[in-house]
Amino acid sequence: MKNRISEVLAKYAGRCDYLEVHIEDTEESRVGFTGSRLSELGRRVDFGGNVRALYKGGWGFASFNSLDRIDEFAGHAVDQARLVGHGTSQLASVEPLVADVALDVINDPRDVSLADKVAMMRAYNEQVLAFHDEIITSSLLYFDRYRRFWFGSSEGAMVYQERVDIGGRVTPVASRGEGSQSYSASFGGSDDFNVARGNEARVDKACRVALGKLDAPKVKAGEYAVVVDPMLGGVFIHEAFGHLSEGDNVYENKNLRDVMVLGRRFGKPFLNVHDTGLDKGCRGYLVYDDEGVPTEKTDLIREGKLVGRLHSRETAGKMGERPTGSARLIDYRHPPVPRMRNTVIESGDSTFDEMIADIDLGIYAISASGGQTNGEMFTFTAADAYMIRNGKLAEQVRDVMLTGNVFTTLDSIDAIGNDLACHDGGGGCGKAGQFPLPVTHGSPHVRIQNVVIGGE
């Protein structure tokens, strides 16, 4: 494969400023249940690649499924670039790497039979459906992917990588009369099939929460002090802030460039945020990104001030900054763009009890069942929530929707817990038509003042 890539690069590199070839080979298993029915079962293989050419600032891109046509599509990519390129090519300089990254796993999901994976998920499903009469149905999904990647560039890079991605979720649905409620237990990882095993206690909790929400009253709308759990804190920092830190989003949006100025203060001195590809075992773990650049830990906010962002080689070159190993593609059908890996609010020094102790009336918001962002504005719906009354957790409530401006919200964080936890689920991140990209997010418990809550 490397020889074939080298042949293409040698043949076409002279017609453009930069040329790269990406080839991948994927094996995937999937198991799904809907209610008592086995709704999805199978294995698939996928093979393909792409060629990306840069000429006078213009990109050409072509993907293919057969190596027999790689020369044809390389020519297409170069021709496209030459048609649209009328400026200056700007790629941040990197050392061209020659490296092989073999798979390094604890328990390989390929060593587990499809029948055993079905049996595991069937047992979870039976646990859900037998839990209570008011749990009327369920939705479950398991998947694993083993992928081999080859990347070569006209600058001399040649990188081979193997990766595994594992994920899943178990969602009980409780119903009474015309109302229904759900809650999910999810799991994921990149080096150990055992993340999918032994989740019975979490499945029981999901059932209890879904049932409890049937009786829970709707929260009263208003402005509250809110403590978010590590999972919702991670979702918030990923969705509301992380995407604003991606280099292409900043470069292509003048209004955002005027806001996301390095050195600008966004929070109190104890607020620190980073994005990293170095956390082995997480779904966002990488050794090299899809431009052959080493991954790293990238500080985004340090002591409350914006200090960095996530770059591909192109966005780093255009903005006069350095690449961060953040160029990622979901598969060979797409070009790499700046994406997150594991986006984290770092630990503080408060305990959970200290956070809620001086809240007379507030909300404890747990996980996320949905949400959206629009520039600086966000809306998230908590998957579960409880009132805080006189410094203590009180009754369960539902339909808790958090709304606000991300920068105002960051500045309103007045306490950060000492209990950082990172979460890997069965979903992923979406951007530029590429979904679901494996990512991780993390946070401790975080207290935010003056949050607008939609409700009854």
C-alpha cells in the first residue's frame, strides 16, 4: 500500500503545491435491539481512499473505492485544485513523519464472537424489559470498528495507523398514560472490549431514573444557580465552547475572530480548559491526526484567558499559528478539518457538598438528552435533574432546559469540583457533514450562577 501511495505522489506532485493520499480499511460489527426485537445485526467491511491536492490556495479532493482507479482520481483532484487556485497556498510547516502505529489494546473486540456480543446486549435488554411494568420498550446499540489507515504526502510523510473504536448505549423507555420518559446508560472506549461488559448497575440506574421522571414535576422556569454533573459539563464545554475553538470556524467568521482573541479573559482565574488526543483508551485518543501531525494536549483557556485553538495545517498557516494535531476526517469520503479530541474542563478544589451548601434554591442538572448551539448561544436539556433547597438535594424535576450565552456562562462559573471525570458514549461529534466522529469530553462538577432555565 505504501508503494502504491508513493507511486501516485511521484506521478502527480509536480503539478501542484502539495498532495496527499489517504487510504483506509474498516471492519465493523453492530448489534441493536428495539423492544424485544433484534433490530440490527451485522458485520461490514469498507475500503477506500482519497486524494487531496493544493494549488495556489485552492483545494481539489476526490475519493475512490478501488486502488485500480487511484491514478484517475488523483488526476481529478489535481485538476480541480488547478481550476480553483488563484492565490497563495498556506500550510503551516511540520516535520514529515515516517511512522507505523500498531494496534495496542487490552481486549480486542475482534476476539469476541458476534454471537457473544448479541448475548451481552440481549441480557441488558432483558434486564430493562423485566425491570418494571411501566418500562414499555427499549433501544440498545453496540458497535465496534477496527480500522487501518495509510497516509502519505508529497513532503515525504508516510504514516500507517491501526485504531479500534467501541461504543454503545442502553435506553429504557418508561410510559404512563400519554406520557413517556427515557434515560440512557452509555459506554465507549478505544482499547478494551470490557467497557461494554459489566454495566448492569448503570442499566438499573437508567431504569430507575426513567421511571422517576414519570412522577417528577416540570421545573418552574426562572433564573437559578445550577450545578452541572461531569457529563453535562463535558457536553457544555464541547458543544458550546469547543466548536468555537476550531480554527476553521474562527478563520471563516469575522465576528467570531473579533471575539476569540488570544489573551482575552473568558472566566475566573481558576478556569482551565484543554483539548487532548493523548488520553489512551478514550475514543478521542490519537497518535497522529489525519494530516500525519502528532497529537498533543492543547490548552484553550488557561487561568481564565483564551490561550489557544485547534488547528489543521491550513488554518494554522492562514492564522500564523501552529498546527495542533487536530485535523480529522470521519472516513475516506471526506477531507480532514479541525475537530476536537477530548475536550476537558480541568479540576478545581471544591467538593460537591461545598458547591451546593450555600445554594438556597437551585438545580442539579445531570447529563444531556439534547441541545443545540447557534454561534455564542446554546440550549441544552438535562437528561435528569433535582432541585437544590437550603443546601441539600431535594425532589427530582424534569424538562430542565439550560439556555444562555457561552461567554457569559463561562464567566459565571464560580466553583469547580475536584472530581474530574471523562465520558465516552456511543454517539459522536458532527460537523461539515461528518458524523459521528469519535470524541471524548470531560469535566468535574461545575457551579454556574444566574442560569436561565426554561420550564413550566
